[in-house]
Amino acid sequence: MSKQELLQSAAVEAAKGTPPVIVATTAQSQAWSSADTITMLTIVYLVLQILWLLWRWWKSAKTGQVQP
């Protein structure tokens, strides 16, 4: 792996971790408790999972392929 690829990979992984850090920092600065932050992140996670599942079903129905 070249130095450029390593830097690009590190940047991508850092960007993936940024949204939860921003949400947690913002929540703490607005005087949310840790429990409130965890609850909110759980709800966001569940919504994303539901949307992904609906997208997968829609894609499967559109192409006519059954996915495991």
C-alpha cells in the first residue's frame, strides 16, 4: 500500500467517525445527558437500518432477484 493510499484510507475512516462525534459533542454542549444522547443515536441507527432494508426490498422487487 503506497503512502498516498494509506493517507486516503485514513482520511476516509476519519470521515466515517466524524458524524457520531459531532452529534455527541453537540448534545453534550446543549446539556443533554449521556442517556439522551444514546437514545437519540439509537433512534437514528434504527431509522437508517429501516431505510436500508426498504431500499434493499425495493431494489430486489425492481430487479426481480431474491437476495439472502
